[in-house]
Amino acid sequence: MTFTPVPVLRNGQLERLAQDCPGFSDEEERLIHDDRKTIFIAGASAASQGRAAYCLGDKGERVWLPNCLTCFLNRIDITTQQYERFDPREMLIVHTTSINGECWSYRTGFDSHAASSLLSCIKAMSPAQLAERVQLTLVPKGRATFINMSTISSDQTGYCRVRVPDADVGRKLGYSEQLDIISYFHLSQTKAQAALTATPAVAAELEPTPVEAEVIEAMAKPKRPRRKSKAPAERQV
């Protein structure tokens, strides 16, 4: 077997822990892997050079990522973040798949401007647009960060920015309104998946060709009975 043994002293006896085993994983490794694929949305600073989101590196350092990601939207979750010295906070997690197949999850506060701006864009999109690939663009403004979305054009050559109604621009959505938009997104995704897996409908039966009126009239007329010809009587000699 190919693994690295780690000596451990337990109850006076020397034991070993196997690490780096191919195919095996533990909870700590899974959490580290999930954290590396989580994009934390934060305000931009001079150190980030205008970038508003980061992920964690191998040593726990912040790795600032570009503000634009081309991806597919997979799922939207709401989780509760627990703190030791602070009150719990609800977080919005947006699961995506980038165009190169990598899975990333955006993480932000549920009551943040980033969450409201993202959900406002989803509200203005059609189910067909939600099923296609999109571009997520982070726009830092002071301490707040907003999210713009662009949808793929009909000819698949470019992206068009989603136009949000003026009443929703810069507005924080209400709690129930946010839940309604998330439900709309999941319902649209479910219908899109059902349409992909649905069996093709049975072809309709061919309709009979129309018959001309003259033919119908000729068929409707009663036929005259055919008279039998009488044989001529034989002459007696």
C-alpha cells in the first residue's frame, strides 16, 4: 500500500496513523477541500487591488480571485453560520460550475447587498436564461459589494447584462421576497432538468387526405340496378 505512516503514542503503545491513502478521506480533509472551493465575498481593498472575493490557500492565506466568473448556476442554499462570541448569521451560498468544469461556491451574508443584487438579477431572468451559462461580476462600492449578471446571447457569441427594474436597483430585498426568488430559481431548474430527461412524444397519426366534393357526391348517389337481359324465346319448328 502507498501511504505515509505517522507514529502516535497511545496508552504507552506505539501506533501509527495512515495518511495520504489513495481513495480514503476524512472529515478534516473534506472541509479543507470545501473551503478551497468557497469564494468569500468581501469588500475590495488596496491589498486586493480592486478584487472583492477570495478563497483560502493551502496555508490558510487569502487568495484574491478575479471579479468575473463565467459559469452555470447549480443551486442556492441558505445556511446558518455559528460564532462563539457573536450571534448566528444566515449566509447565502450559490453553487456554480465554471466553464472549465471546476465547482465554486459563492458565500455572502443573506442580508447583504451582494445577496440582494444577485437575487434581483435572478428575479429579472427567464427560466430559459437561468438554464444557460451566465457571467457573475462583483462590483465593489465602498464597503458594500454588488453582483451583476450577464446572460449568453442568442447566437452564443457574447453576453448581455441583465436589466434590473429601477425600483430594485440598490435596494435590499425583504426576507420573504428573497425566499420567493430562491423558490422560483429552484422551480426553474427542476423544470429544465425534467425537459432534458423527458421522453419524446409519440408522433401524431397521419390525418386522412381530404376527399374532393365531386368524389363524395358521386359516391353518395345511389346506383341504378342493372337490368337483366331476357334471352329470346326459341322458335318451334
